[in-house]
Amino acid sequence: MTGTLPRYLLRRLGTAVAVLWAAYTVSFVVLYLLPGDPVTTMASGGLDGEPLTPEQIEALKARYGFDKPLIVQYGTRLWAALHGDLGASIQNGQEVRSAILEALPPTVQIALGGLLVAVVLGGGLAIAATYTSQRWLRQLLMALPSLAVSLPVFWVGLMLVQIFAFGLRWLPSVGASGFPALVLPSITLGLPMGALLAQVLAKSLTTVLDEPYVQTARAKGAGRAAIHLRHALQNAAIPALTVLGYVAGNLLAGTVVVETVFTRPGLGRLTVQAVGVQDIPLVQGIVLFASLVFVGVNLLVDLIYPVLDPRIAEGVPATS
């Protein structure tokens, strides 16, 4: 086991590095395949109300490296990124790292709120659906996640605003100040993710509850709550943990829609603005940051797997 775990970690670290490189490379290629370029966009808008001269356009291209061959631009940007230099925003000249850090706090707030909603809602619904002895209630609870997953995030947000902000006037519809302004965005972000988590955990719990060791625990007189929470949940949590890692890693992507619907500042709205003006350094910096979060969360999940089931680190299938 002692020799197997380091190899397991090295494999995961190698995969994480490959994902980061792929995300950076794909974003670079996609951005350069878009029609036009950021310098042309700036030239059409002018500078201080005056149209840019050809000399100014060439100077801007030289400043941001757009006058060099594509492969040279890629190599230069990648090397700089490896040394922590993400460049400066073409739109306003601000350092990309500073722009991301300024926009991050409001996004972290709704991301953590959404994750909390997803875990409480998904875990609670799955446990309730597999715990109840009422067949009609079990079928109803098992059907709810499928319905919630199919709902578009923007539609959920608009409905929540219509009901709780405009109708009941319980919560604000826009803004980012105070706890009340976090409630609706967190629910909007966490509802579909919690539904996905509930689907996987409920299915896993249903399978585990039919395992022989659970039947043995029942025969020894263990109560239903003890069987669910002590015997079944640990093994059933492994597939759900995979989904939770995926969900948590993709929270930043979900904030793009949520921050737009609720007119909140944050990384999501910053991404939309940067894509709109083809601010390549800023977009790539955000993509790299989001990929780093995704990789970090999933690497943490990979480290938890062997704790729940040591056979995973040894390469043995985790079957009961």
C-alpha cells in the first residue's frame, strides 16, 4: 500500500498537468479562430473618441505580440504563464491576475452558497428517497431530481426572481451586498447541481442497501437509520463524490449565467465582457484559473478516494 499510493498520486498529478495544458492550448486556438482580433476591435472604437491611426494599430499589435507568428505567440504566452505572468488586459491595461482577484470574492460567495445548497438538497433528497418505506413517496422523491436537472439555469433564476423578489418581495432581485442578496443566486446555482448529486447518490444507495453485508447488519438488529448512515452511506458516497468533484469544479462556469441574471459583479460577468471584446489575455487567464480550480478540486477528491476505499489506490475495483 505504501508504494502504491505515491504511484496513484503521481498518475493523478500527471493528469492534472495535462488538463491544464490542454485547457490553455484549446482556449488559445479557439480565441484566435474567432473572426477579427482585439486590436481591430479597439481601432473601430477609437481612442479617446479619435480613430486610431495605422501607426497606433501597429504599435498596439507590437505591444501585445500580435505582430509575431502564431506559434511564437503561443510559446511566449505559455512560457510567461508558467512563470505566473498572465499579461495585461487589452481593454484597460490592468494586469490579468489583478482583474481576476478583484472579481473573485463575489463569485466565491455564490459558488460556496451554491455548493452548500447542492450538498444539502442532493444528499437530503437521496437519503430521504431511499429511507422512506412509502412507495409512492419514494417514487415522487426519485422523480424530482430528473425534473430539476432538465430545468435551464437562467429559467430557474428568472422564476425565483419573479416569485420571491417581485411577487412576495422577500429577497432582492439584484445586487451583491448582504446575505439576502446571496440567497436566490445560490439556490439558482445549486438546484440543478443538487439534483444531479441526488440522482447518483440515490442510485448508489439503492444498490448498496441490497449488498450482503447490509443484509447481515439488518439480521443483527441494526436500525434503519444506522444502516443508512453508518453502513451504506460510506460505500455509496464514492460515485457521489465523483459527481461532487465535477460539480464543484464547474461552479465557476455556472456563475456566468447566474451573475448575468442577478446583475452581480464577479468572474462570470468579467468573462462575458472579455469575450465580447476578444480580450485574449484576460479570457485565457480566466480559463486557466477556472481549469486550475477544476483540477484542484478533483485532485482533492482523488486523494479522498483511497481513504474511503483503499482498494482504489491499489488498482482493485471498488466492488462490495
